[in-house]
Amino acid sequence: MPGAELGPTITAMFKDGPLAGRSVEVEVLEGRPPKTLDAPADDGSTLRYCLESWVQSGRSAVYSFLYRV
């Protein structure tokens, strides 16, 4: 929603799959990175990524490719 204020965010870094090497800002949930992320692919489809490790620190989190939604 344009103009909407986001809460605290982290940088989600995509480790592999179609978005390997890219990153996006995502809102944290209950003080933690989201377990899964759905991200748009270049072809218009949606890609699902999963948090690489439950223990992460700092302002970023690494995500691994799961599948196309």
C-alpha cells in the first residue's frame, strides 16, 4: 500500500534459485525474520524461499529457494 509505514525490517538475501544474489527488504514478524517469503520472479510467477537457518543475527537473513508457487 503506497505511503504505508513499515515496522522494523531486515534485508532478505536469496542464496540460490532464480533470485540468487538478490535481496529485498522485508518486515520482521514478532522480532524475527519470516520463516518463508514469496517473491515475484522475472517472468511474473511467484517463488517461495525459506529461512536458511533458525539462528541468524544482524540486519539480514539468508533464504534458500524452495519452489515456484
